[in-house]
Amino acid sequence: MSNKHPIIAVTGSSGAGTSTVKNALERIFQRIGARAAFVAGDSFHRYNRVEMKEELAKTKAEGVNLSHFGPEGNLFDKQLELFQGYGRSGTGERRQYIHDEAEAALYGGEPGTFTEWEQIPQDTDLLFYEGLHGGVVAGDIDMAKEVDLLIGVCPTINLEWVQKLRRDTHERGYAPKDVMFTIYRRMYDYMTYILPQFSVTHINFQRIPLTDTSNPLCVTNVPTADQSLVLIHFLKPKPSVEYKINLKGLIDGTMITGFNTLVIPGGKMMYAMELILIDRIVELLKRRGQLAEFKG
């Protein structure tokens, strides 16, 4: 962690909905005038798209597990180096993974490849990471220790699969059976490297569907916000009674379900995120000695 160069990370599985939190945070940064250096988690994948297919075929023949969830498929050391370096100096190396033709036109590369590593400018106020491993702890790697605000996004497991199936088949062109196989192949790494992160976060947002997702492989539509609840779990710091009562008054339909948990209507999720996270972010930025620049 760093007083002068804070790091905010949103972590969650593939299809979990981390982009929703990313959008809320970007609105906060714009509102308070914070300059954020954005880092996408998939930029730390070890292999490009073609190389990954080749490695998957090779490891399958050898009976070895490989996935984007585990250390074999990622550059954890490179990500940790960035987190530690940014905390010390406010800079470090990043790159982009090019997902599609639109990004190919933007970055000047082929879909499924990476851009070259580049230095983050010195004039940013914070580092903002969104991806699979914002708080991963594996062997000598302790990403969570370097993060000042770690936010977990973890919908109920069936909803997570519904969202992934929908995204990968409709937006990325994969066959349903291939998506199902990917979920199965990643399961060990999911349990070993993804799930433990949600015990070291500062706050978790868990979306709960109010429609039948008992067989996620047969659900044709992702439940809408109005067909969902969101459970908010505060891990660090623990919220006071006054704080929870105040939130309950500000967010219609809020239920206090435990000492550290609230449940809100799904349609209030973005509003709740902005309401809860803006104070924490402004507090981080106050440490930089530039409070006059921020209007939180």
C-alpha cells in the first residue's frame, strides 16, 4: 500500500460483472477530477490467443491443467512488479490485450495479441486495475497486500455461469459446449486462485438473481437488475451501526441482514457503489497532500 500512489483494484471471475464496478469507479474519478492509470487484468496473460490454443492442446495431451485463472497462464510476477513499483514511484509498465477489431484499429495490432509494454505517465493520481487477480495470493505472490482498496465482484455461482455463457456466445462467438468446457477446465484454478480473493477484499458486491437459474446451462436471458438483489459485504473496515442506518435511509429498499452486510435492490447497484466507494476513494487521495484538487 502507498500513501502517495494508491492502487484500487476490482477483482472477479470471468463473466462476474466487474465492468459494472469499473463504470461506477470511472464516474467517480471523473466527478472528483482524479487521473487514473487503467490496467486491464488480461494484459498479464502469459500467452496471446494463438499461443494459448497451442499450449492448451499441449498441456491437455500431457494431462496438465492450464487456464487463465491460474499462475501457469499468467504473469503474476509482472503484475506484482507493477503494483509494487507504482506504489513506490507512481509509474510502471503496462500493456493492452487486443480483444476485437475495434480495439485492433485503436491500438494498431491484431485481435488476440498484446501491445508493447509502455511506461505509465508520472502525472496520474492512482492506479486502477480491473480483472481476475487484483487480490490473488499464490506462493510468494501477495497482490492483496499492495492494494489500497480491493473490491470483489462475485455473483452467485449459477448467475456467474449464466452471464459468462451469454457473453461468450453472443459477444465473442463461442459455441455453448466450448464455454461449458472452459468453465469445467478452469474449476480447480477457480477454487484455488479466484475464490480466496473474496476473503481479503475490503468490500464485496454479490448479485443474487430472483429468477430461476438452477440450471444455468438452460437459461436464455440474464436476469435484469430489477430481477436481482445485491448483497454488500463490508470486510475492512467494519461499518458502524450509524453508517449502515444512514445507507438504509439513502437507498430505498435496503435491508440490514448482518453486522457487516446489506442487501439492496439490484436496480440500485450503481448508485450504491458510487455512494459507498466515493468516500473511500477521496480518503485515499487526501493522503497525497492535494486535497484542494478534489471535490468529493
